[in-house]
Amino acid sequence: MDNIAGTRSSLVWAVHLAVVALVLLWTVPTVGLLVSSFRDRDQIATSGWWAALFPAEERQVLRLAGAGDQRQEGDLWVIEGTVIDEGTLNRFGTSAREPFAHAAGETGTLANGGRVTVEADGRYRAEAPEPFAERGPRLFVAVETPPRFTTDNYDRVLFAEGIGRAFLNTMTVTIPATVIPILVAAFAAYALAWMEFPGRALLIAAVVGLLVVPLQLALIPLLQLHNAVGIGKDYLGIWLAHSAFGLPLAIYLLRNYMVGLPREIIESARVDGATDFQIFVRIILPLSFPALASFAIFQFLWTWNDLLVATVFLSNTPEQLVMTGVLRELLGSRGGDWEILAASAFVSIAVPIVVFFAMQRYLVRGLLAGSVK
């Protein structure tokens, strides 16, 4: 009785947990990347992104003003000033052995026999019986800073680090490299699905075989061919390269979907005198939109995130460098600037996220093409 259709599986809870785990594995890092892209370097170094909405305590080693700012009041030499610009000072100290021994408002002892009082807003007054040295006394402070966010990271990466230009270069590569294989594959898939001609079965077998051929095997021969015909290291060359690498999957996916369309519609159109081109444009394409959108998502994501093909078929100049290439250079030159890397990475993934969520309802329908009748 356990296998009767319609009964609820006892492992459905495991499936739900697996789905939740996958969603969290994707969502949590993405949210963390977004939050980190709006934080400055000091915040990222002192606390995780999950603490960005709460006040954070920063511990710093500062120095009071030196001899040039001191004045004499009776028998005492006095220095006054401010040690912090923002936040609230919680604790302070004058010795490395007890760096935070005093609360704000209390008085601590200096090494020269003087004393210093530090308020919560950072104002201090230091007094000593002898003149202060040219270099002011050292002060250890624990400051609670409010949460703060900035868009300076995005201004820097878009205009100073070259991400803005690389974004346009990536769009220049991705859009044609997505549209061209869809147009070509749609015609080929219709021919393989509904047109009778010699060798059709061999062509279908060849398409399936090309699905398992690694693109790395064709990079150098294809680049040599492009150089021979004069399109090497140019946008046209990378458009054709991405189109060639994406065509086998596109044809296979669209052909499986078109085969599953009702034959009666095609035959009725032919009886009414419609040509193959009219059937393709007015009937097949509108009905095949889920499969077209499904492949468009895959091709767009592959092309947008590509580094290998762009490195081979484009030059390493700012006029042709794509976003993945800029991110690679930033990892080498800005490896410690996490705020810059976070902002650059989120700019890189923002467009794929929008494309995926805008067309994701067609993804499953396209992937299941031809699986049921």
C-alpha cells in the first residue's frame, strides 16, 4: 500500500529540509556580500556582516596631544582635546598591562606622574607636575560606534577601479552571445523536429555527441581560425565562440521541446497552406517560449561569468576587459581590501540575479521539455 499513487512519502520532510538548506546556502552568502559591500574597511576588520545593524566596539591605541598643545595652570601643565570623532567611549587605560582599566569619566594615572580624565564623548584633560614630552602619552580606548553604511565603495569600484567600464564590456559580450545561438538553434531545432530530410538522425546524434566535448579542446584551434580570417581578439570572435559552444545544448533543448508540441496544430497549418517558415514564426516560436527562456538563462549566466573564453578571445586592455578579468586583477592587487572586493563582486552578480528571477518561472518548464506526453 506504500507505493499507491497519491500517498504521501515518509521522506517528504527530508526533501523539504534539503530545499531549505540549499536556499540558505545560496541566500546567506549573498546577503552577507551585499551588506559587506556597504561597510568600510575598519568595520569589516572588527566584526562580521551579521553585526552590521548593531553598535560595534572598536579598540584603538591613540596618543594625546604633545608638548606643543600644553599650557601651564599654576604648578600643573595641562593638555585638553578630543580622542575620538564619533561613537561613545566606554573604557580607557594608560598602561598596556591594563589597557581598559577605567570607565568613561574616571581618572587614570600617567607614566610621568600626571593624570588624565576621559569623558564618554572623547574629551580629555591631562595634568602633570612637569611639562609633557614632545610626543603625547599613549592612551588605550574602547569605543562603541553606531552602525554606519556608505556608498563610497561602489563609487570607487565603478569609476576608479574600472568595474564600470568592464560592466559595459561584459554586456557587450553577453547580449549578442545569448541572442545569436538562440536564433540559430531555433531554426535548427525546428528542422530536426518537424522536417523530413536525409541524415536527420545522424545530425541529432552529432548534436548529442557535441554536448560532451570539452570546450577547452577547441579553444586554441578556434583562436587560430579566427586569427586566420582576421577576427581574432575582437568582439565578433568571442560572439561566434560563445555561440558555437552553446549551440549543441540549445539545439538539443529546443528540439526536445518542439517534438512535444501537438502535431495536429502543425498539420492543420499545412492544410491551410502555411509554409514551414510561417509555421515556425507564427506557431512554433510562441509555443516554445519556455524553452527559449530556459536556454537564455543558462547561456546568459555562462557568458556573464566566463573568464576562460574571454581571456583567450579578447585582449587584456581596458577597452575589452570583462568583469571577471577585473575581479581577477583586484584579487591580486586589492586582496586585503575586502570592502572593494565585496562591492565589485555584488556588481558582478546583480544582473544575473535579476535575469534569473525575472525568467525563473520558465526554467522548469523548459528543462522538462519532452519528458512527458
